[in-house]
Amino acid sequence: MTWESIERLKTAAERNALAISEVKAAGRKVVGLYCLYSPAEIALAAGAVPVVLCGTRNDPIATAEQVLPRNLCPLIKSSFGFAMEGSCPYLSAADLVVADTTCDGKKKMFELLGEMKPVHLLHLPSTPSEEALPFWREQLSGLVKRVESDFGVTITDQNLTDAIKLANRERRALKALMDLPQMEPAPVTGMQMLEMLFKLGFFADRETIIELAEGVVNEVQAAAKAGTLPERKGGPRILLTGVPVGMGSHKVVRLIEECGGQVVCMENCTGYKKADLVAETGDPLTALARRYLSTPCSVMAPNQGRFDLLEQLVADFRPHGVVDLTWQACHTYNVEAYKVRNFLRDKFDLPSLHIETDYSEADAEQLKVRIEAFLEMIG
Amino acid sequence: MPVARLVAGVDVGSTAAKAVVLDTASRAVLGVAVTPTGWNPRETGQAVLDAALREAGTGIDRVVRVVGTGYGRISLPFLHRTVTEITCHARGAHHLAPDTRTVLDVGGQDSKVVAVDERGNVRDFVMNDKCAAGTGRFLQVMTGVLDMTLDEMGDAALRGTPMPLNSMCAVFAETEVIGLIAQGVSKDDLAASIVASVARRLKALTGRVPLVPGCAFTGGLATNPAFARIFSATLGLAVTVSDMPQATGALGAALIAAQDVAVGGAGGV
Ligand code: SF4
Ligand code: SF4
């Protein structure tokens, strides 16, 4: 399936690395974010450019293993390997890196990263409760002060509220994009969606992100209205849940679609977990604290939010099966997989397949057998 | 009388290749062949199909559809379609014993537990393919260490008393066993320990897909009754050796071919 608007997005993204250096040359600051718990709004409110640094490629992992243990999540190793090699233009451009104490591997990796880059560590509570909220708000307020002093700026409540409104517009555009595969058959493949979401994360200008995402939504919706959607063979609809995926760590999405499935929704940090809005009224830091703390990641105990989100997505996307992806050595997602599987079975009679893998291609053939068998089972 | 139309299933696994020839209408098994997988899965697949056809006293010209399975399936040029070994084992085991509700398959490269419904369809499955421990590969390595055949190992294991092997990994378990040999532990006890460690690995799989009565044991290991006895004891449930333990997957593939023909999917070779 080719869409002109998707081609436009991909072409525009080719300039991203260059654009970041131009933005820096023009005197703007760049803030690197590793995790969905770090509010991009604080960077935006300071007039800085937020970029996502989460490592999704396999090649820097060998470098990282010179320092980090092998038996560690590939996302952590990839992120750290990029830092050691200096091979990620976005990390090189970052004036400040915001890190969160999420899982054990990540927070200890950030200590080492701090020897190479200015890192501001946010102490994330391990529960998304009301009691934890004031503490988390204090952490965000500490980040505001750090950004103010590092960048020599003042961040007002009005700046924060404006940033929230801008980020919400981006969220609405991304949600509309991610909602397109609710159509049957899905008008874009899971791989196309993954590539778009990934590339949109590196644009220096938020308005460009919004415009490009809306461009795809408008083109596809217009075709749907006119009845000119391209012919596409259906295949079982798959909801992907679990760890973040990006270009370079897209193996399982690719295999599902090569075996004839359609990945229609991604319940993860690179997908639907981004879509939740921040309240635009009231104290902006409290609104940010509330929204970000409620990110339904498995590092939270309990993590009821993930089950609520899954329930909503099952209703909206009508999947035939769920693939639950865990990166090797990610204990929190790995343990939670048991609950996810039972929840889907007991509540919706929905079959699921749990896959534990890394970024390498070594197990691709074995995974294919399981995925094919799963699709045969639900097909 | 019209000439019976035939179908075939070919399963090229990591250690053995199997083929089954069926009569499409009656589903009667006319020919079965099992050969070791050589270094060329494509030639092996062709050879095992030829052998099964010879046993059936017929030729490829009578075969209207061939379905392939097993890890070597992608390299077979004569197939009409491929289906995974998980689906094929379920179908084959259910055909041989209609009350089958779980299939325990221990193959050369992986092991799996498959939950099967009343119609022979897969309901759920879990697979160990990451780690050699808990597969036929582990036992094969250990036969080398103990200098006995797989059959001898099964018999020795029945005589011996198992003791725990601590290593989680096949490579380290080998080192551990070599150490125990040096300490003078008997071969029977070692064989028992090794088979028990595989059984414990299999038991770990059943946390996700529980074994329920009507458990068919398939795969090359099932040809020796000693293994079924030890696994039954460890798993706390009678595992019944399938009637065609090695060729269950090939049978399933042939049954799927026959079903395809019945619903009008035959292409002719
Ligand atoms: S999965 Fe959890 S720890 Fe990882 S990026 Fe997402 S929110 Fe952060
Ligand atoms: S995938 Fe798991 S182990 Fe890896 S960074 Fe995220 S929470 Fe940590």
C-alpha cells in the first residue's frame, strides 16, 4: 500500500539529523528523553527541542557489552552503546539528558551515562497513587529548575500551559493516526505505522509532526469516504502489547506481517501509551505530574492502567489475537506477561502469544514457527 | 472403479525426516517412511517422500497434494503449502487417538506442549526452542558423554536413581556430568539424572499450557518406552506414546492435505 502522505513524511524525515544541527547552530537547546515518564513539555516550555533517545538498533549493543553485562535488556544496551560510540546525532546534540528511575537496569545505566553526558535524574515513584503524586510533582519542579539554570531561562506557568496545549495537539494527531487501523482491513500496515511513529519522534518542530500526521489521516480518511481504499487481503488482526519497539527493533512486527497477520495496534510506549492527554487547566505541573505518573508501564506495581488500556483497545481495534513482546532480561514485562495472558483469556476469550527476544536476527526462524502456528490457530 | 486419489505429508525435522502417504477419501495410511535428516534437507525430503510412496506401492503421479512441515519445510520445492509442526502434531495425534487433549512433543531441536480441542485444532501451545536443555539435543549430547545410545540411556535411566543436576544450561550440565563421572557415580544414576532433568524442563512448560489427561507423547524420543515411563512419573500424568510417534507431524500434514482436497484446494502435482 502506498500513500503519498506517508512518502512525504518519510522524505521529510530524511532531513531530521541535519535539522537538529541547524537548530543547535541557531542557538536552541536540545533535551534528550529516554522514557515516556519524562515530560517533553518542560523542554518545550523552555524553548528547547525535545528528542527521543531510546535505543532501538542492534549494532551498538556489542560496544555496550564492553561495559554492561550481556544479560541485560537490549533497549538499555542499545541506548548506552550509542552513547559510548557517539554515533547517535540526537544524543550528541543533547545539552541535557532527562532520565527516570524506572527499571533497575535503566537507572543503573543512567549512572554510567552521567559520566559522559549531563544527566538529570527524575526519581519515579513505583506506584501511580495519589500519595505519590506530590513527590512526583516535586521531581518535575526540580527538572524545571535544572532546565532554567542550565539554559539561563525562566519557565512560567503560562509557558508550561502553552507547551501542554501544543503537546496535546500532537497527541491528538498521533492518536488519529494510530486509530486508522480500526478500519477493516487496516489501510496501513503495522510496519508502516511503526516507521511513521518512530520517524515522527525526531522532528525538531512540533508543528511539522502535527501537519505530517494529519496529512496521512486526511488522505486515508478521504480515500475511505470516496470508497477508493486500496484492495488488501485481511489476515488476522493482531494487537501488539509490551515493550517499546522502533526501527531496528521491529523484528516481531515484521515477522507477524510476513506470516500474514496485520498488526493493527501497538499498546506500548512507542505507540498508544503516548496518546493520553494532559489536563489544560489548573496548575500545569500538577497536571503534568498526574498524566505522566499514570503511564501504564510494567515498572509500576500495581499496573492497573495497562489492563484498562488493553480493555479499551480490544474494544476499539477488535483484534483476533494479542502478541505480548518482552525484551530479554526485562523482568517487569516478563512477569506481567502471565497476568496479561490470563486477563485476555478470562475477560475476552482472546488468545495471546508471549514472545521473549532481543534485537538480533538469530532467532527469527524459530519465532516465525511460533508466530505462524499462532496465526494458524486463530485464523 | 475410479483410481484412489492420494495425498502426502512430509516433515523435515532437525534430526529425522518423515513422510506419510494417505488415501484422500478414506484417510487410510498407505505408506510411512522415516530417515535421518542429512545435511541437505531438500534431498532428504525428496528421498523420504519417495520411500513412503514405494511403501505405498505407488508413484508421485497419483498424489494430488503434498503439505510440508518441520524446520526444513521451506527448502522443499514440491510442496503445495506449508503448515507449522505445531498444527500438524495436533492434527496427527488427534487422528490417532481422538481423546487426545494435549500433545507433548520432544524433538531434536525443540520441545512443545500443545493443547488440542475435540476437533484436533490447536487451542494453545508453548514451546522451548531457546535452550537445548529439555530437548532431544541435550540427550544426544549426553549420550556422547556417557558413551551409550539413546535407547541404552532410556533403559539405564529406568535402573538408576536420579539426583539433581544443578546446571540450567546444556553446556554446563555436560561439565557437571563429566565431574560426576570422575567422582565415580554410576552410569545408571547419571542416565536417570539426565532424563529427570529433561522431564523437569518439560514440567516447567506445563505451567503455561497444563497437561490434561489424554496426553499423547510424540517425537523421536517416544519410540523408547523408558522415556514415557519416566516422564509420566515426573509429570504426574500418564503420557501415552503415540501410535506413530515419529511420523505424527507428517501424518498431520497429510491429513491437512486431504482436508484441502476435500474443500477443493487440490492443485495436482
Ligand atoms: S517501557 Fe516503561 S521504562 Fe521503558 S520507555 Fe516505556 S515507560 Fe519508560
Ligand atoms: S524494556 Fe524493560 S528492562 Fe528494558 S528498559 Fe524498558 S522496562 Fe527496562
